[in-house]
Amino acid sequence: MKGISPLIAAVLLIVFTMAIAGILATWATQFATGQLEQSTCGLALTIENLRFESGTVIVAFRNNDPKVNLTGLSATLTYPDLTTSNYFLNTYGANDPLPPLFSTTARINTTITTKPQKIMVVAQNCPKGSVTRTFD
């Protein structure tokens, strides 16, 4: 019985090893980039001002990240009885996407006249970077 020559076997092993290394390098690059974006956008969003005036919540917030556009901005209002209401902020005047180092304001007209207890603002592309603030 004849086998493959040692030279062909060595070439095949090198080709197979390089293919696996290329696949792993591509995956590692994409994984590291995704992790870096998630970690940096965690501090991107801040609430600068928050008011409640007769059924209207006025919230001013800022994107502090110098590179990431924040998209899919939404707010969740929590009331003293622990009920919640969700709002997409672009419907209420906020910029979406929110460019880097940019501030915007949203005026949320609620049907509830009770002052909310707190608000949580989050961007869809940065879900771990939500920011919560209580009403004064």
C-alpha cells in the first residue's frame, strides 16, 4: 500500500493550520471590537436635566461618547405604585440617532398626572449603557 508523500502531508498540514488561524483571527477581531463598543458605550448616556410639569416629562440627555451614534432611544417611566410606561423618544422630539457629543431634549406627554418616581433612558445599540434618574 502506498501513502501520500511526506512533502504533500506537510503542505496539507500547513494549509489546514493557516486556514484555522485565519478563521480564529477574524472571529477574535470581531469579538474584541464588539466587546470594546459595549464597554465604551456603557458611559455614553447621561441625563442632564429632568422636570415634570402637569403631565409632561421634560428630559434633556447627552451622548458623551466621541465615536458612537446612539440609536433607538427609549425611556421607561416608573410611578410610585411601581407601574411603568415605555416611550420611544424620537416620537417626542429627541434626535435619533443621537450623534457623538450631542445633547437633545424630549417632551413626553403622559396621560398620567401623577409625578413619576424615576426615569430610565436607554439606546437600542447600547443596552448596557442605560441611565436612571429619580425625579426631585
